[in-house]
Amino acid sequence: VAATDNTRTSLARTPIRRAFLDHVFYTQAKLPGLANQNDLFQALAHTVRDRMVQRWISTGEKHLSTPARTVAYLSAEFLLGPHLGNNLLNLGIQDEVREAMRELGLDLDMLLAQEAEPGLGNGGLGRLAACFMDSLATLEIPAIGYGIRYEYGIFQQSIIDGMQVENTDTWLRNGNPWEIQRSDWAVEVKLGGHTEHYTDDRGHYRVRWVPGKSVMGVPFDSPILGYRVNTVNTLRLWRAEATEAFDFDVFNRGDYLGAVNRKVTSENLTKVLYPNDETYQGKALRLEQQYFFVACSLQDMLRILELHQMPVTCFHEQFAVQLNDTHPAIGIAELMRLLVDEHLVPWDTAWHVTRHAFAYTNHTLLPEALECWPLELFETILPRHLEIIYEINTRFLEEVRIRDYGHGDRAARLSLIDESGPRAVRMAHLACVGSHTINGVADLHAKLMREDVLRDFNAIWPEKFESITNGVTPRRWLALSNPRLARLMTDAIGDGWVTDLEQTRALEIHADDAGFRERWHAAHQANKADLAVLIRQQTGVVVDPASMFDVMVKRIHEYKRQHLAVLHIIALYHRIKSDPHAEIVPRTFLFAGKAAPGYHYAKLMIRFITSVADVINRDPQVRDRLKVAFLPNFNVGFGQRIYPAGDLSEQISLAGKEASGTGNMKFAMNGALNIGTLDGANIELRDAIGAEQFFAFGLTAAEVAALRADGYRPAAYYARNPELRAVIDLVQQGFFSKGDPTLFEPIAGNLLQHDPYLLLADFDSYVAAQAQTSAAFLDQAAWQRMSIPSVARSGYFSSDRAIREYCARIWHVKPVPVPLLR
Ligand code: 26Y
């Protein structure tokens, strides 16, 4: 059935080399001598893609012929990172390809560096979707990822004069060798207009949606290959295009330029990823994006259902639809519309199907991240969906009233419509009502979700709530990114850990072996030396690989408290200035992360970091004991170089604010120790790895609540702690802003007067925990004795474990092994 041409399928070195040269010639149309670096990358990517296609088609055939439930993971973000290295790893041809390229005088690392990264996400939520896609394929679960093919992904960050500058991310500029456009499966999506209610000629009450405009959704498919299995799942991303039929009239009326303009407008829909995370803005285009990709995806699922010759009322038997936060929650109303309006399914049947299909993952408790669409805006774009939401709401609140007689205001609190201010649609409530399961992403987060934002839903449906702690894929985040450590591990315990991370437990006994510790240390030092070169290239800062690499990489946010780390750095600096001979363990503080372009405070936090770095790095009295660098444009590819080189990882959000965190897991897996608050998955990480290997500090979530209830007075901490006072005074005097006391006053003054994230309350205990990390780092043998168990006990934080839990507790799906078609 499938192609069996050896040059396109063989995994051996010589056919790979031949196939590569073939692609330089026939795909890039270049003589090898004239091929540029991008030609060479494209040729290699196509060589690898060919080897995946046979498995991809085999997977499609198997899934079509096997009645098995498929996971549809709906996410507005997929933060995949570069494909090539990961595909080589999962295919098991890293060595063959490296050698084949070497025979041609080419360096594989140079080719890998050519790939533009698909940065179609902001941070943790988008990266989680990518880790989950990897685990689903590796576990041989039938799954489709549905999302948006943004023409511009997350912006490129550069630092100019210490400040963030944004540039567009033109990731598609050189073409994308991994995607296949499937125009034959394009669908139409309606938007705007109005509805008409009428009785059809058979006496049925019906609703017609007369749209104001429509756009086409064209799917672009990328293969997601599992590790050393034949399963290749599909990531299907939708691009908006103009509908030709719709503009036909305009063309005929002669308004050619007007028609072209409308075409441009339609295509704006999938132009750019919104760069906000955790801060919601009621932007019409974003609602259109959300509805667009969800409507495309549901039509696509109905098409697949028809291929299986199943009726629409069996939708929930074929698909487990997961909502990655509320961004795709409109899908609940859309499936109801498709079933009721277009397929004439009775409301109650349609509601049964919908509630058995959808499940919802909540990723945040921050009120500013909760999506609430103003009613007028919602009605303008989705008039029929608003009616459907009203109907869902009426029936839901009626059910609540019957079950909950006497609790007058609970109904108002549960309502899908917020009527406390300007009326708005509460997307989290829609997601809860239309889903069979609602899950949090770490135990503390799931608990706070039940007690706080979704308290009333927990009161009526406690059985709907689940907690599934996040995980990260050990393929990309260990096997691929840290080959030195991976080799050492495999030499010691075999390679089973790559798909069963619990096996790393066997490393623990090696912590007592001085020779092993020495090799462990050497691998880590080599990673640090590599990173030092990169830091020098990118920032000009020269760092010592022997110093402690103290790393904080994540989106810049007040709640994540990068500025708390800066206060600690200033405290150390102040100690040196007060006593030039003070005992200071040499440290390199590394920061990286993007601030939302409109989030002024976060941008000021970046400027705060770079300004403090400027002063400290140039002060001769510091004698290189402290170095601070802000590394520009943090992304997945860069993460692959940073996580393996960290000694200490900063996870210092205010307790109760970070839903889970996943960087903490990546660092732990690579042998770094975490310093962190008892927040999100930090708590479980500390329990798993052992309190001795986790430097915990700060208020607990309960203590935060109690302190707030008592009335929090940050100035009292300033008055009480002389070191804190000295630190804040330096900032307020303009010491880090060339004598300008106003520049960082929004930080210092705000901390003294409001301090909404309780930095001053946690400062003392943070500095004390940092002193422990310094003491521990002085004894390198003891540090290795902590680093090895950190990896050995990180097995729980594999996304394979997380996905197994989703399969068993939410999706009720099973693996479908795929035989290779020949
Ligand atoms: C509404 C819109 C502006 C919005 C866009 C992106 C809201 C939120 C987001 C992204 C949220 C996010 O990334 N949340 C993170 O999810 C991770 C995976 O579950 C968690 O580990 C992390 O704690 C959480 O902040």
C-alpha cells in the first residue's frame, strides 16, 4: 500500500545520505555546492519527514479501521519548539544522521540551529500542550491536537538599553517543511449577523443563523511522532482564508479592490498570537480566533465521524474533547448548535452528547486571567451562540434551584452570565457546565480551585473535580537537551528511563559512588561551559562555569516575583560593599523570559534586572563574585540549553498563585536543585525529591490568606529588617538608575505601600534559604549527593504519567498499537 522506496524509508546511514543529496537537488533545486544553510536544513528535514510519513499513514489507516476513542486536544497554543532534533531522537537515527552529514562535511548541530522555532504559545500552558502531544504519541493513544496556525508566533524579544523591544516572529519565512496543507478538508466558518426563528414545513421549530461574514478554515497538518513507536499523531492547525463564494457578488458588482480588502481582513484572523498570558483583554479578534479554530475542529470531527459511519449522536463515543483552559470553551455552545440547529438532534440528546464529550482543564486562579466576554461584543460576533448559552443557563439554573432550594444568591454566582457589573459571558462557567470533568494542574491548585474560583460548582458537583499534576516530556527535556547526562544515565541503568522515568530511581545507589559523582559533575560542568559561551555571545557578559548558576527562566510577572530574586542579589551586593572581604559563594544569576508588550510593570521588572546587572557586573569591588545576565528571547530551543546547565532553579511565586509550574520539573530532571515557595507543583516536587533536596521558604497559601485577613503592612517589614531597608533604600536613591530616584519608584514605592505579592513578607525567609544554598554549594561532593537523587526521584513528573492519568480518569481511552504498512 505505502511507498517502499528504500531511499525514502530506510533508517540506515548510506540511504539517508543519498536521500539528503536527493532532496538538495530535487526539493531545493540546488547543486550541493550552491546550497545555502537553509537549503541543507530543508533537505534534511524532508529526509526525516519521509521516514515519518510511512508511520503517519500507517497510523491513519489503523485509527480508521479500529473503533477506538480519540483524544481531541483543543488548545489556542502549542509551544512545540524545533521539530528536527526531536524527530531524529524519536526515530532513533541521531547517530546515523550525524555520521551521514559528517561524511558530507556537514555539522548536524549547525543544521539543527537553522530551524525556526514554531513558537505558537506564550508559556506554560502552550508548552504543556506540546509535552502532552509527545506523550500521547509515545503511549500510542489516538489523538489529534487542534489549534491555530498563527502566521506570527510569540514575538522575538531583544534587549536594547536594558529594555525589552518586540519584533515580529516570521517563523514561516523560509517555509515549514513539517506541515502539509490539506485544502480538501477546508471548512467554512460563519461570524456575526443575526438569527431567524421559524417553523419549517414539517412543523418543527427551527433557528437559522444568517451570518454577517464567513471565512474558510484550511487545515495544516504536522506529524507528531512517538518515541520508538509507529504511532504518528496529527497536530492540525487552522489558517483563515477568504471565502470566494461569499465575495462573488462584490466581484460581479465591480468592487474589485473592496473584495480584495475583505480577503485581507479575513486572513487577519490567524495572523498573530496574542502575547498576553494570564491577563485577559476583551478583544473581538481574539474571540473570533477562539471561535474560528473551535468551529473548524468540530466540523472536522464530524467529518471523521462520518468516515467511521457513525451518527452524530455518537460523537462522545468517538471523541474525548479536552479544553485547554477556557480559550476553546465556546466549543460547548458550538457543538450544541451543530447538533440542534444543523443536525436536528433534540436538545436533551445533544446536551447528553456534549456533556459526555467535553472536559476542562483550569490553569489559573488569577482573577485577571479569567475570560469574561462583554455581552454586546459576544452577541455581535456569535448571536446564535448567545441564545444557546441563555438556553443552557436557564436549564442549568432551574436544575440548581430545584436541588438547592433556599440558597438565593448561589444561582446568581453560578450563572453563565455575570450581571454584577456590565453584563458578560463567564467562559469558565460555560466550561464547567458543559464538561463531565474539571481538573486542576497540581494538588494545591486543584484544592484552591474547589475552594475559591469554582467553589459553587464544587458545592453542586463535587464528583466532577479532579487533580492531575502536570508533567514534562523526558524526551525533549532530558534525552534530547542533555545528551551528556542522558548517556551517563543510560550507561548506569540502561535506557528504559526514556519511556519509564520511574526507572531513574535505580540511579540513587550511584550517588554513593565517587567515580559516578565525578562523571556526573563533569557532565554538568560541560553543560555550564557550553552555556557560558552562549551567554558571552548573546550578552557580552563573561561568566565563570565554576560559579553557581542560579537561574530564573519563565514569563515575567509580578506574581512570579523576579523582583524578589533581584532584592536578594542587591542584598548580597550590599554585603560586599559594606565588607569587601565578605564570604560570598560566587554566583551567576541568569534571568530570561518575555513580558507581555502592554504589561508596563513587567517591562519595568526587566529593566530593573538589567540595571542591577549593569552596576554589579562592572563594579571592581565585586571581583567577579556576582554576575547577573538577562538572556534575551527565551524560547523552547534556548530552554534546551539552559535547563541542563542550572545549579539552582528559582520557583519563587507567592504561594497560591502559580497553578503548577513546569520549569521546576525540567530543572529537577536535569539535576538542578530548586529553591521555592510551597506553591503549585513545588509542594509535590519537594515531597517526591525530599525536603533536603528542596530549599523551601516563605508563607504557605493558608498563611498568605491569614496575613491578608489581618491587614498586611509591608512597611513594618522594612522597618524591622536592616538589610531589607538598605536594599530598598539603594533602589529609592536611584543607585541602580544613574541617580534617578523616579525610575524604579513604581517598584520600591509599590513594595513599601502595597506589595500585592508579599515580597517583603517573604524576603527574610528567602534570604535565609539562599544562605543554605550557598553553604550547600560549598561542599560539591554533598551537592552531587543531592543532585543525583533529584533526578532519580523525578519520575513522577514525566508527562507520560500525567497522560496516563488523563486516559484513566478523564478520557477513558486505551492505546492502539500501530503496525507498519509495507
Ligand atoms: C486569557 C488569556 C490572556 C490567557 C492566555 C494565556 C490566559 C492565560 C494564558 C496562559 C496561562 C498559563 O500559561 N498558565 C500556566 O499553565 C501551566 C500549565 O498548566 C502551569 O504550569 C502554570 O503554573 C500556569 O501559570
